[in-house]
Amino acid sequence: MLTTLYRDFRYSFLTAFVCLGLSYYWGQRWAEGPLAATWVALVLGFMEVTLSFDNAVVNASVLRDMDEKWRRLFLTVGIIVAVFGMRLVFPIAIVAVTTGMGWIEVTEMALKNPEEYSHHLHANHTAIASFGGIFLLLVFFSFLFDDSRELHWLGRVEERLARLGKLDSIGIVTALITLWAVQKLLNVPASDRLVIMTAGVAGVILYVMVDSLGSLFESEETGDAAVATVKRSGAMSFVYLEILDASFSFDGVIGAFAITRDVVIIMLGLAIGAMFVRSLTIFLVNRGTLEQYVYLEHGAHYAIGALAVIMFVSIAEEVPEALTGAIGMAFIIAALISSVLYRRKTPDSGAPA
């Protein structure tokens, strides 16, 4: 057990040590002192893990079908994309595009005038929440309307919903109807309604593209051709996981500004959390946790559905990060309890699909 923990989490602890050291160094310019900066980075890391536990479970459900090479890439190259791409470069890109400023100018603003940078980032929350919310909603619908599943956490209700998966594109149609309802029902200015629809449709298009490319690589070939197909499918799964992580990170990055305006500390803190989430994903795969706790994947997907709803609500109302994390953990804990009860009732049964 200890050997497995060391193997799966060693890079996370190393990352945490380095990031906390950098936080202490950077915090020397803080009026509160370097220890305060280090503590904030640690809090941000813990917040990221708490909010993204359901992300780790869903990641594990995808990653368990990938070979060891792609798992390593997910933990190495993937973390670079997650930390520097989504936690640093992407927010800067949003501000640069919406304000018409140059990248260097925006970067200087983030470092020297974080209040103004935060203001520009929050000004784009509507588009970010709509885009990320609809993508996460489609991830949830892809699970909810999966008619190949044999095990249903919510019994007949979930089973009947799964049967709807026999209808082509039922998830996409339902997501588009939801998107229309969101922009219609939310108490937002008329100009924001167009932003919600545009960003939401963009999220749908991205999801369909990733899903379609994965299907394109499916093949019944054998031999070397089949190996090549698996590699290409692994590549698409890798891309899917990165986009899924991005959808989870949107609100986390913006919410971090409620704790500190220092973008360097935000990046270092979220980097700690992102690395632990990835290690947790690998741990779940290596330990076969999803096979042992059969409802855990169900709970994670329902938590993702709840997060999608929360992201939509956050367009019009302020939603505390603590509430978001509490709802996600409630689904996970309920799924774990249900899984334990299921194992007690059927100790000799295998894990259904």
C-alpha cells in the first residue's frame, strides 16, 4: 500500500514542495510576509483538490482504458498543459482577446496591476461559465443517456433515462434545450443572453468535435493497424481529458481571486492541486477503485452535472466555492456508501458495466 502511494503521489509531493518554496520566495514582496503567501498557496491547492475530486474519478474512468504510455503523458505533459496552459496562459488569452491588448501588456498587468486584471477576467465570467457549463453538462448527459450500462444507481428512474440513449444525439438536443432555457430564465441583461448562447454553442461544437474524432479512430482492424488505432484513440482520450480538466478549472481560476489577487501565487497553488488530482486519478486506476466501488463513477458524473448547473447559476448569482465543493463531495460520499452496501449484498458478483 505504501509503495503504491509513493509511486503514484511522489511527483505531487515534489511539486508541492517546489511550489511552496517558490511561493515563499515570491511572498517576500508581500506586506504580510512570505509565510502568508505560502499559506495562501497551500489553501488554493487544497481547494483545487476538494473541488476536483469528481474530476479525478471521471478521469480514471477514461484513463483505465489507456495504455501506460498515455497515462505517463497525462501525468507529465498533461500537467504542464493544465498548470501553465489553463491556469496561466488561458486567462491571459481571454483578457488579451476581449480588451484588444497585447499578450505582454496583459502579462504585465497581471503582475503589476492584479486588481485590473481580475476585473477584466470577471467581466468575461458569463462566457466562461456558459462554455464550461455546457461542456460539463454534455459529459454528464453522455453518462446519463448511456443505454449500455447495466448498473443504475437511482434504480428505475436512471434506467429509463439510460434507455433514451437509443435516440441519436439525445444528449446534444437536451443540452441545447437547457442552454436556451438558461439564457431565457436567468435574470441577466439582454446583451448577456447572446453571450450565453454563443459561448454555449461553442462548447457544444467542441464536445461534438472531440467525441466525433474519437469515433473516427474506432476500428475493427487487427495486427499493426489495430495498434495504430489504439494509439490514435489514446491521443483523442488525452485531448478529451485535457478539455475536461479545462472545463473544471475555469471557475477555479476565477474563484481563486476571491482569496488573493496575486496571479503567481494563484498559479503555484492551483498547480499543487492539479498535480494531486492527476496523481489521485492514477491511484484510482492502479488500485482498481472504480471496479471495487461500482457507484463511484455514478456519483462523480452526478457531481459534474451539479457543477454544470452551478456554473450556469453563477452567471446571475454569486455561488460560494465552499458550496460547490460540498455538493460534489456529498455525491461522492453517497456513491461510496452505496457501493459498500452493494458489495455487502452481492459479495461474489463482478462489477457491472
